[in-house]
Amino acid sequence: MASLQDIGVSAAINILSAFAFLVAFALLRLQPINDRVYFPKWYLKGIRGSPTRSGALVSKFVNMDFKTYFKFLNWMPAALSMPEAEITDHAGLDSAVFIRIYLLGLKIFIPITLLAFVVLVPVNWTGKTLEGIKNLTYSNIDKLSISNVPSGSNRSIGNVGRFTISEYDKLSCYFQVLVKNVPPDPDESISEHVEHFFCVNHPEHYLLHQVVYNANYLAKLVAKKKRLHNWLVYYQNKHERNPAQRPTTKTGLWGLWGNRVDAIGYYTAEIEKLTLEMHNGISLAQENVERERVTSDPKAKVPAAFVSFKTRWGAAVCAQTQQSSNPTIWLTEWAPEPRDVYWDNLAIPYVELSIRRLLMSVGLFFLIFFFMIPIAFVQSLANIEGIMKVLPFLKPLIEKKVVKSFIQGFLPGIALKIFLILLPTILMTMSRIEGFASLSSLERRSAEKYHMFIFVNVFLGSIVTGTAFQQLEKFVNEPSTEFTKTIGVSIPMKATFFMTYIMVDGWAGIAAEILRLVPLVMFHLKNTFLVKTEEDRERAMDPGCLDFATSEPRIQFYFLLGLVYSVITPVLLPFIVVFFAFSFMVFRHQVINVYDQKYESAAAFWPHVHRRVITGLIVAQLLLMGLFSTKGLAKSTSLLIAQPILTIWFHRFCKGRFESAFLKFPLQDAMVKDTLERATEPNLNLRTYLKDAYVHPVFKGGELERPVAMDEEESSPLVATKRKSSRSSRHDSETGSEAGVH
């Protein structure tokens, strides 16, 4: 268990690391050569240009204005000065609401911290419980926890207090609806079937539709050609710098083995090979062949479409109602923003979706279960005293102060951080397999898995395995009647491990985030070897974006730690407050100057944030009830039962009152907006704006012909159809009935 000295060593290492990262960032951001790394958002908006400085050549790379170095910390007030409304306009609602999560943490934990240090810390410090338990491993920090309060003492009553808050925002709506599971029709193509269905069932409001094409293979061809072209440009630039020597490469994997050939000739031939192939003895462009197949082959069209409506009211009615008596076909939902669409999953059938999600749920269970092994290993590092009792031959090495302080104060947190590096990628892959149709829903689902994983493995797993290692001898030798008491006393002692983790992940980790070391190195590598024009230099920038699938569960973990230990071990609260304050400033700066969001979801993640905060609150209340039961306070425990009940009622109230704002668009509001728009913009042509809104990204480069959006036939009052008479076929009659044609 980490002592006060070990915590001090960990704090020193992480504070110095964070300070070094911040100083490095403050100096690097001032250099003209790094301007596109630390201010890419302004370049993408066209507001900022490359710094031009007259004078010596060195001034183009290094800032020679020494006065600016005295103001190297001015990024902090600049990050805090921009109003939230301006951030919303500048970076989008998702970014603004994401920053609000950190502000929510400050609103919750600053009052709790003040109250805890005024009331709870003195109460805990003056208790003598730990000194009276034999063979119990503890440190001076544990004397500040509720474990040091005597059983049956009324001092424990002072440890009850809770705060929570809820904030919501409005959902913005569009004119588009995503339709999935379009049933097959023997007489009509998917596009004709969609047009027929909506002309019949939404005749007053249907405008046009865009059928979804399976262009995944075409996208792979385009991406592969782009990679080959990048290598060709690299070797051409290399040859221009040294015309006397032709660059060479190996034809094997990653250019590491195989025959050595001329690099420029090799990549030129590979691009030509990709571009041209023999088709029935005729040389054709492979991309054109695939494009023709995508746009003309009925099998390339998936049973889904993006349908546009003339009014918000019509779109709201369609998106929020069941379209057919068969609830598994003609499934409608609000269309995600065009940038938010995950095209690969639009073709998955309804039944297959259910099977996929069942399999991934089973896979998640086993992933969580087997990950307990590295968690137990991390906890073995955090409890040196317990290991010394079981493995006495390590005692001479561990007893050295420097080694012991480093292992207990720093190593457990960094080891856990390393074990969790690959986890987000695994969980995102599982979410993709589950078949969600938008990037935002993929990230929300992945965040849900990550939060569950952290709660079970990192929080509960660390407590259980850590307590087992820490009190192993006592568990074996004590009477069974004392087991519950030992658990109740030992669980609060895991606060020292979580303190080290917060300092590694929440202090040094956040400081490393603003330094952007990997994007800095990658930009200069691309700028050196691939960039020939200003357009190339702009493509070399990597602004990144908010990684909601990873960041939000991490924030929720800190909410959970703060709520649980606010009563049990209040000394942990300042670490939580520093994390939220530091992160609030850093991510404000990143959102303003760096991140370029890939999509906009109208803050659809906020209900999930609220639910997880409430979950953390209920967990804290249940753990407090269990801890009080070990203190001989049965009457107080029975009174505390009302806390989780009231918290669940509060959550249900908030869910019923506010969640619909993120899922539904009131018809009354839709009608008001439509009426105002007709009055203020009578000549607005929605068709021009909407017809290319949902074209597959592979068709947006301008090189490939775009599929045509199918328009409704305004000139004819009758609905055109290729369907035969229902008398000729029982199947036709049933299909027409399911489509809503009577």
C-alpha cells in the first residue's frame, strides 16, 4: 500500500512531467514551423495563414521575437476567455457540450471538497480504529478515511452528503430520414420501391431520396491508389533533391524485403496496374469498371435509402412513427448528419443485427472476465507489504526506499495505463460489428462498453484484488465473523492506488494531450518527404478530434471515484478537482485551436453522461450503506436506503422530462419552424441543397460520377409503378399490403 512518502514521490514525478509537457508546448507553439500543428483549426477555416517573417532564414523556422517568450503562458487566459456561445458557433455543439462535462465536474466536486475538508477530514483523523486492529496494513493517508472511525460511533453520521446536477440541450432537426430494411419487390428496383412507398404514404411531404450503394470496394481502390501516389511523390521529391542517384525500394511487405527495384518506376507501374486491367481483352480503367458496377448493378444497391421531405413536420412524422404493420421492415429514424454516416453498416438486415449484438454482448462478458488477470497483476504492484509477507525473498530489494516509493507511488498507475491502451480499439471494433449506422452511435456504444469495463475491472477489480493481496494473511487466519469487518475497513484503503492513477492519467496524461507529440512528429515527416504544394501541406495537418469513445468513460471514472471516496476518503477529492480544472482549460484550448470534429450529433451523448453520473451516485450510496453496516450502525444504514430510491426517482424524472429532447422533434415546433421559414424565405429551394447531401464519400472527390438522387414526380397526380396486378400473384398482393398500398 502506498504511504504518504510514496504518494509524494508519485506527485513529484507527475507534476514535473506535466510541467515539462506544458513548458515544451508553450515554447513549441511559438515557433513558425509548428504553427500548423498547434493551430490547424484556424487554417482549415481559412482565417490563419503560414507565418511570414522577413530577415534571416532561421526566422522562418524559429521565433526570433524574444518578447513573445515572456508571454508564453498567455494561451491559458485565451482558452478561458471565449464565451460558450461563441465556442458553439466556432467548434460545434458537440464540442461545447463536451467541455461542459468538465464544468459539471467542477460544479459538483468543489463544494463537496470544501465540505469534506471542513467536516469529514477532522472527524476521520481523530478516530483510532486502525491502530486497534492487529496485523492490518495501513498508512497515514488511511487515517484520513472513514476506516479510522470507530464502529458504532455517531461520527459516521457526518459522512452523509450528496450533490448532483442535470443539464440538457435541445436537439436540432433536419429534413432527412434514414429508411432501412426496405423489403424486396419482384417488379421494382429498390429505388423505385422507395419512391412508390413514400409517394403513396407521404404524398404531401415527400421530396426525393438517395438510395445507398455498396461502394466499399470502390473506396478501398481509391484509398489504395492514394497510398501508392503518396509513396510515388515521396520518391520523386527524394530524386529531385539528389538527381544523381535514383531511389530504390524492395517489393516485399513494407519495403523491408524482396527484390530491390527502381522506386519511381515501381510505384508508377503499380498505379497503372491498379488503374487499368484487362476486361474481356479490352484495357479498361478499374475504377470506372467498379463505378459502373456500383451504379448499375442492382446487387450493389443495399435495402436502405435517405429520404428527404419538403417540411420538417413531414420528416418528423415519418421518423417518429411505424411505417408498416410489419415492424421489421421500412424502419425509419432521423438521418445522421452526412459526415456522421457509417456507410459499411447500412446494409445489415434486422435479424442479423440482433444476432450480432447478442454475440458481441457475450464477447464483452469474456473480455471483462479475462482482463481481471492484468488487473490483479497491477494490484500486486500496488501492495508491496502484502507481497513481502507472501514472497519474503523479495524483501531486501523492496525495502530500499527509492525502489519502494517508485514501485508503489508511480508504477501501478502507469502499468494500468499501458494495459488499457489497446482496449478502446477492441471495443470500437466490437461496436462496428454490432451494426450501428452512424459514427456518433458507434462512439456512444463503444463508450458504454468502456465505461462498463472500467467500472467492473478497474474500479471493482482493483478494490477486490487489491484487498485480497493486501490482507491475504488476515483473510486466511481470521475467524469468518471478522471477514466482513476486514473488507469494510480495507476497501477505503484503495484510495491511495486511485490517487496514483489520477496523477498519471489525469495530470501528466492531460498535459501530454496538449503537447501533441505524435501529430508534431508526423507533420514534420510528411512536410519533409511528401509536401510539394500548399494544398499538400494542408492535407499533412492532423487536427484530430474529440475521442468521445475514450474520453467520456475516463471522465465518468473520475466522477465515480469522486462520488465514492468523497465520504470514504475525502483526501482524494483535491486530486479529482485538479483533474477537472486542468482538463477544462486544456480541452477548451484544443477545441478552439486544434480539433476539427468529424461529425455533429447535436450533443446526443448528453443523456448517457447524465445516466452514468447517476449510476456513480447510486454505487457510492450502496457502498456507503455497506460500509456503515460494518461500523455497527444498523439504524443509520436503514435510513440510507432512501438515498438510492430517491436518486433513481430523480433519474426517472429527468429522463421523462428531458430525454425526449434528444430523441424526438415535437410536431408543434416543427410546424412553427416551417411556417416561419416559408414566411422569411419563400424562394428557398430545398431540392438543390438536399439532392447531393447523402452521396457516398467516394463519389465526392469530383473524379467519379455521382449517383443521381431520385426526385418525386410532381407533374403526375398518380403514382407510377411497374407492379403487376395483384390478381396475378399472391406474393405481389402480400408485398403491396406490407408496403402500405391498399
